[in-house]
Amino acid sequence: MKKLAKILSTAALLACFVLAMLCAASAANVAFLKSGEKGDGSSPDSPVGTLTDALGKLDLERDGTVVIVGDFVQGKSNFFYKEEFGGKVTITSVYDGVDYRETAGAEFICGMPEGNDGRRFICSGEYVFRDLTFHMRSQLYMIVANHYPVTIDTGVKMITDSPKTNGLLFDTAFSILGGYQDKQAIIAKGSAPETSGGDPVSVTVRSGENILIAPYSRGIQNPDFYGVAEITVEGDAKVGTLYYEPVNGQAVGNSNVNITVGGNAQIGKITCGDKPAGMKQLTLNWNGGKIANFIRNAASASAPFTLNASADVASSMEYAIVAPNFDVKNTSGDVAPVAGNKTEVKLTIGQTTAYVNGEAKTLDVAPVIENGRTLMPLRFIAEAMGATIAWDGATGTATLDDGTNKVVITLGSATAYVNGEAKTLDVAAASRNGRTLLPVRFIAESFGAEVAWDGATSTATLTK
């Protein structure tokens, strides 16, 4: 009887272990991908062979990650996923500290050799591409966003086999279309694209080259898309052409576009569509980087064009070329905020490089995790939230104030004060290498910011 009880106890423990592993795998929401493989996608040693299968392994109603661990080839056909989804899918070649580009030569290979076949990636949900190499075997490739957010995040490269690829035209570029493509179903065997609507557009590019961006539709006749288009180009991205109107179709004239340019980004030209129309408004927030040319059409003469430029940009040679196209110019210091614009801060555990709106910043000390909570450097996080710092060395107390909210936090104490109200912290502020680290979620949310955590890359994103 005791022997039987022992066997049953061992079996129960084993069952609990297996269940825990299954739960952990589910919680991770990750699938591994390499063309031609027939695994279950649960590990780098057992990848699935198609992107459709990889997405099918994820819970697409929450954020998930597809890790390319070898060559993935999208050759003869466009990519569709058959159902729209509510989560965010990140496609990457770096996971859990391993860069499969270095260890396995991982690439996202697009199109057929030596052709202009124009393979397309059709979005049915939000996608982020990060730490990834796109290998264009022909002169063009296109992501059709269908009004879902698309982000080309940091660490992305576009290499091409064609000398014609230059980022200037759709047939010679890695193109990102924020809206709909004419005659292109929204999802596989789905409905035809709409010709009008107020859905927003969000395209963010932080790295890569030979890129073309168009916010709204392409090829649709008389399109009327009036949702706000937020286009952000920052980091070290290189964009040949950025349109601010629908292209290949005479637009009704309700385009409503905010463009933000920063970091070390380079843009060849920002221009109207090939069939110029009027607009509702256009705002360019120019924090940094270079814009070689801006083309404004006569049809948009009555629409307000606003340029918010930093002091450094306003003193540049490029500013003198771009600024005459704008009706309102704000150049007295930092860029003035406009509706829809946000500050985004990215920090990664163990790394001393962080990003503010795509621009790399060096930290005095890397973020750490203590007792399951993320701690970030005091001065960096405060300044990123737009707050000033007063430090009392005698008591080890920091006071952060953004003019609206005041946060008082003491080194080693689990009690903080927000606008005079006591709050209990999950983990106290700590000191590392002479620098004070604060619990990131508490501080960020105290100043009205949102925090998103990417477990695959151990990265916290603060948005305010």
C-alpha cells in the first residue's frame, strides 16, 4: 500500500510538473519558425515550417512572438493570415539572449530571385518587426497594414539582391502601406478593401533602409480616408519617399496626417500623392534627423500645414529647404506636442542603451529586476517623464515633479507619496554603483504613462 501511495505521489508530482511546463509555454506565447521544418513550434529545435503555422500556435488575442531561427522564405505567394486578431505579434530573430542571425544565419527572405514580383505581407492585426534581417531577392516588397499598426522597430536590416532597390518608388522599395491596396482582399479570401473610412493609421519605423511609406490607400479611385495617420520615422531609419496622401487614386481631400521625425533618421522626400488633392491638415514634428526635400501641392494650399521644429533642426541647412512649405512654424526650443503625439521610452534589462522616441541614450547603470519588479535609473526615467528631480542626500529622498504630479520616494523605503498620498511599493527604491534605481511601473503610472512588458526581450516600453 505504501509503495502504491509512493507511486501515486510521484505520478501526481510529475503531472503537476508537466502541467506547469505547459502553462509556462502557454504564458510565453512564442512560436519558433524555419522554412521546411515540421516541428510543433515549441522550441528552436522543433520549429514549424510556415508563418501561418507559427501564428496558429499563438493565442492571437494577446501579445505573442514568432522567432525566426533559420531561413524563412516567402517566395511565390503573398502572405495572408485567414483571421483578424486582437493581440500584437512581434516577429524577430532574437529571443532569450540568442541572436539566430549570428548563430544560424536567420533571414526573412522575400520574393523570387531577380524579379519584380512584388510579394506582399497582408496584415490582419498589429505587427512589430524587431531584430530581423529582410533579404529581398527582388527589387521590391510591400507590407499592407490595412489600418492596423505596423512597427519596424530597432535592429532591422533590409538587404537586396537588386541594384534597382532605392526606396523611392513602390516598385523599387521596401514599402509600408498604412491603408488598403486596391484589389487586395483584407484577409485571405476576405472582403475587398473599403474606399472610405475613419480608421486610424499608425506606422513607426526605427531602423532599416530603402523604405517607402504611404499612410492611406494605393490604387483606390476617389478614396476618402479621414482617420488620423500617425507616421513616425526615428532611430537610424533611412526612408526614400514618405507620402502624406493616398496614392494612385484621386483623393477626396480629407487626409489628416501627423509626421514625427527624430533621432538620426534620414528621409529623401516627403511628398503629396501622384494625383494631388486637398487635405484636412498636416503637422510635421521635426525633432532630429534629416529631411532632404518637402513637396506641397497647390491643391492643399487651404489646409493648415504646421511645422514644429527643435532648435537644432531650425538651425540646419535642411530646415531652410523644408520650412517654406508650412503656414505655421514653431521653432523656439523643443518640439511642441500635438494631439496624438506621445513619448515612447524603451529600456531593456541588463543593457545600458535605452531609446527615447527611437533615439539611443546611454544609461549610467542598466535596469535590473528585483523581487519580480523592474527597477530603472532615477534621473533617466524622471527626465523621460518630463519631471524635474530634487535630491536630499541626508535622507536619501528624491522628489520628482512634472508640474502636475509630485512623487516623493525614499531609498530603501516601501512607502512613497504621490501628491501627498501615501502609496505602498512592491519593491523599494535601491542603489546600484552609486545610482538610484526606482520601480518603473509605479513611477511611470504616477506620471500618467502606460507600461508594456515584452518578456521575450526583457524590454519595458513606457508611453506617455
